[in-house]
Amino acid sequence: MGLALRTIGQLASHGLDGMTWLPGVDLQEKGKKPLEADLAAFCGRIGRGHCGREPILVLGECKSYGPFKKRDVDRMATLAAIFPGSTIAFCTLRTELTSEEITRIALLAKKGREIWRGDMWHNPVLVLTGTELFDFDGPPICWKGKQFPVYLQKMLLVRDIYELCDITQQLHLNMVPHATWQAQEFEKQKNRRAKKREQNP
């Protein structure tokens, strides 16, 4: 958990001073059972014109070397629905996820890419592995020299939490970049509207 907090905190204006966090919190919706998050953190939004805006809530599920099971992902999906706009983090000391983990988490990440309010994603999903967590400097320095796309190895910095989520989804969940996904979704909507007009002239 400490490694995850350090990596997330590196995006804040003054490292960990730019983040308020709690370990092992129980979050409860009125009339329902409490749900546990291994960590909860409020991070200031910086970069790309976000300075001065409301902080982002990060809710995390942390593992050492064990797998993220279906119940873990389901619980985080429920928390995402309760807290729209929050970032859902999956943190593990392993350097790779299993195919089952990728499938489960990618479904949540795809839903989380939808726009919730303004320019905010509904629930950006962040995936941090041992590659990011064990490197003292964190992203993007931790990607240099690894078998990752050249553009990552040349990056000088990660500008905000959304960019970090987008990149880690590409690296660890085999997802296309957010901009590509957004264009694909727009094209799908366009085709659906055209088909509807054809059926109802």
C-alpha cells in the first residue's frame, strides 16, 4: 500500500504533501452493507488546466503477489458506481496480470472511460504493477529501457491522473489509447444513428 501511495502521490504538487489518504476504509451506502477499500486518497488535480479544481478521490485494491479475484473487481465496481468520478486503482507487486484479471479489470476500465461530467471520466481505472511501484522515481522513468512502446520510453513526465490511467490501461490491460477508443465510440454512435434513420425515414 505504501508503494502505491508513493506512486500516486508523485502526481501531486508536493509529493505526498499534496495528498490526504486513509488505509483500509469501510465505505457504506445508506441501508447497504459496508464495502472495504484498501486505500482511499484525495489528490489535487494538476496539469492540463486542472489546477485549483476539486480533488480526485482514489479508491484502491492492493495485493502483494496474490491475484485480483472476481469478488475484488466486483467490489471495486460497486464502489465506482457509488462514487462516480473517483479513480479506481488496482495495485500489485507482480509485474504482469493474468488473462483472467485483464479481462475482468478491462471491462470495468472500459465503462469507466465514459464521460461523467464535463471532461471527467466516469471512473478512470489505474493499474500499478511492480514495474511502477518498485521504481523510486515512478512513471514515466520506470518505463525507460523496458519492452514498452518507444513513446513511453521518451516521456519526460506524466501530466495528470487521467494520463497515468490511460497509459497503464494500455500497458497492463492491452487496451487502445483513450483517444482512439473515444473515436471508435463516436463512430459507433454515428453508425447507430444512421441505421435508425434508415429504419425510420
